[in-house]
Amino acid sequence: MMELIKSFLNWLFQTPLFAPLFEFLGWEVFFVTPNAVRNYAINGVELYWTRFVPIVIALVIVLFLIRLFGLLNLGNLTRLFKKDEQVKNSPLKGKHFIFLGSSVTKGFAAYGKSFVDMIAARNGAVCVKEAVSGTTLADNGSKSYVSRLKALDPKIPCDLFVCQLSTNDATKKVPLGAMAAGKDMSSFDTKTVCGAIEYIIAYAKQTWNCPVVFYTNPQYASPAYKAMVEALKKIADKWGIQVIDLWDNKEFTDNYRKHTYMNDQIHPTRKGYEVWTPVFETALINVLVGKPVPAPAQVEVPTDEGVRKAVTRRRVVKGVKGVVYTVLALALVVGLCGYQQSYIVGGRGLPSNSADYAPENQPVVENSPLAGKNILWVGSSVVQGASAVQDSMVDYIGVMDQCNSIKESVSGSTIAYQDENSYAPRMMTHTADENIDVVVIQLSTNDAGQGTEMGEIGDSFDMADFDQNTTMGSLQIMLAYARETWDCPVLIFTVPSYGNERIAEDYGSLVDLTLEVAEKWDVDVLDLWYDEEFNDVDQEQWSFWMANASHPRRAGYLEWWTPAFQEALYAYFE
């Protein structure tokens, strides 16, 4: 799986789509090549995805719950500590109500406070809120409307019984059923919506001998709920009960479906319930005095086709959001992994990168053979000192040996030509006008890590005969340029093999080819890859010296690498 993910990231990050992003991150943020940023991301995922995937999943779950419960919805936050206004001389004062419902009645997305609580607080009414989120009218378990209704104490005072037309029956595709011919409770199929509605009406009337009111949700994209509303109206006519019809309420449809009023298409916020409450208060007062519930300003009744189109639009929007959120979550994982990789590679604040190991705090080598010499170092992150606060053996030798140590390095760059930040173009910015005494070239691990073509060695010494798009071709172009421009010694160096299992095969092959190239061109190789004595380091010491398989810390450069380079370079001038 990891190889598949890595291959996908390699393909994805090489597309032009992310080029501007990597360009910005590379040069403006991390001061490295865009390729280096790609490597941070890819290698970071490989090394740290098991750490960050659970964190991002947990974050996604938290954000989902925040969104689901409306915890940060402005319609809740701005009303969180608002006191309910008292209705003077309210006709509802002292009246007893039973509200049977699910999440809308409960106040699922409004911190548990719905219009029921507001009616009680504003009017001094006694309200029993029998509400359980996710439940249905149809009797399909102990939490259904029918089951909970039968569990209520029949001795509870009740002047008016109010029931929510549950959206869950529509969501869970409960059979609609049909209105019964008579009013015998035993004849109602409570496994269907219509049967449950009739049973609830009959049971409430029989138990409390009070008026019964049903209420609907405002319009949303649901053909099933539309059919339930239409069935409810027919049943209401049969039983002579009232319906608080928010579904056909034009004011609600036009004005109160905004985000601050509704947390989603079903659940109001506290701001939304504040709009609902006066509508319910007026309806309840009318029912109690024998008047009809005020008819809403009728909205245009949606056609079945219109509702289906609305459902399709909503599904498309949800699908697009799902893709966007998934991409953002993956981007967050990649970003965190990449940043972790860059942080580890950078190594700031670590003991092995302390000021004690800084180049300027090291003693000068008396009578150094390199004193006054001009040394051109061409490489990538190892030459740059990417894990050592931008200090490398280049800087140590420059200070300690009192020479002009020229650092020509760009993290993430390759020997094989990719762009003007590759080795050869940067080397060729230095001309014969500069008196270069030695050229040191890093055999880049990036060529192995990025899978550049190795190329062939050949017999020619003519710069024009080499393929710059291959590692060996471009390396020989550099050797030819150094010979023609300065006719000075060239030292190629490899990185140690210790801890390099990840790139061992490809980099080892490059080392082998490089040794052949060096023999052909009669140049030296500081071969740390095959140097058993150099690699004979215990794990504890290695972990202190190195950030990873290729990148030393300051201490690693000073105590481990620099002496090897000094010995190799001294040989040219002693």
C-alpha cells in the first residue's frame, strides 16, 4: 500500500497542477528547490504517515461533530446566552403540553434547546419534551414514537398534545402505508407512517382527552417527506386535528433556510427556533380556544419532479464537498508529513546543532595546506548543510583551514539535468576568471531518490557527446568543464552507506558507475559509501551525528565528515 501511495504522490506531484505551489514553498518558504519540497512531501509520507493519519482522522471527526451539532454555528453562538423574553399575561401560562418528537423537537443542533424549551420559559407553560434523536413515528423499536408514547404516564396533565412529523421516517425509507377506513386503534398498521400517525392521534385523544396537533418541518429536498406531509393533511381532516404547517409556509421557505437559522436542511439553530417559537405560540393559543391554526402564506407547492431535481442537486453538492474535504484531508496529511520531514532534516534547536558546533567556534588549523586556496563545492542538500542550520564541511573547512570555500548548493537538485538548478548549469556560472584550485562534487542522493536515468559512460572526452539528462552524462560534462576551465584536481564524494537502506540499490549502482567514470577521467573519489572503517559507527553515535541516512548535523559534519575531507584535500597540496 505504501509503495502505491508513494507512486501516486510521485505522479501527482510531477503534474503541472502543483508547480506554482511547490515553486512558492520551495523558494519563498523553505529556500530549496521545488523538487526538494516534493521529496519532503513524498519521503515524509513514507516515514510519518502512520503518525499523522490518525491525527487527521480524529480532526475530521471533531470537525464533523462540530458541524453536526452546530457547535460553532453563528445562529447558536450569538444566541447562546440570550435570555428568553417573557410574554406578559400569556394565555399559555400554567398550561400543560406534551411534545412527542425526535431531533427537531429535542433541539439537536441548538445545544439541546428547542422551541419547546422557549415556549416553557417565555410563557410559564409546563412542557413535557419526549424527544429522542433519530427516532421514527413507525413502531420499529423501544425508542419509536409509538413505543415512547405508550410508556408515558397517562396521569400526566395534558391540555394539548403536540407531535412532530418525523423526518427520520423519510430518511430511513419507512413504508408510508395508507389511511385506515375507520378509527379503531387495533386496525392501524403502526409499522407504517400513516398507521403510526393515526395510532398516536387515537391514543392521545383516548388517554388525555385533549386536542392533538401535528407539526411539519419546513421544505427540504425529500420526495418521501413531501408524501408524508400530504398524507398527514388527509389524516388530519379525517380526525379533525390541526397541523402547524411549516412545509407550505412561504415565509419560512423564503427567509429562514439560511445557515444561521438552520444548521442543515432539517435542524434549526437557536436563532431558527426563535423564529419558530412565536408561530407555535400563536398556533397553540388558537387550538386551546377552539380556533384554527393560522394558515401559512402558501408557498408554491413543489412538483414531484422539482423535488427530485432538488435531491439530485443536493447529492451532487454533497459529492463535490466530499471530494473536496477528502482532498483537503489528504493534503493536510501530506503537509504535516512533509513539514515533519523538513523539520527533522532541518534539525534546529537540537544539541548536535548547538552553537558549540558552529564553524566560527572551531579552532584554526595551523599551517593548513588549504590556506588561501579556492575550493568550489558543487552539490545539493549535503553540501548545503540542510540538516545542520545550513553549515556543512564546506563552512568548517573554510573557517578552520582559512581557505575560500565556495558553496554552490541547492537542496533537492540533481546531477542529471532537470532545470537551471541542476549541478552543471550552476557550476558553469563559475568561469575561468575565478582561480579555482579544487572542485569537489557531491554524488547526489537525489538522482537515486528521484529515479533519474543513470546513463552510460562511453569513451569520449568531448563535452558535446554527453547526455545531460542522465546522471553519468551530466557528471562527465562537469568533469570536462572543470578540466577545460581550470585544469585543477576534481574530487567526487559519495555519502556513507550507513542507514541508507532506502536508496541502497539505486545509489549503490550510481557509486559503481561513478568509480568507473573517475578512473576514466583520472579524478579522485572520496568514497564514503564503500568505506567500511568510516561506516563503523555505533547506532547511538550515528543518531547524534545524523538527521537521516544522508544528512549530518553540525556535530556529524565537524567530528565525522570534515576530517575525511581535510585528509583528502590536504593530499593535493602537501
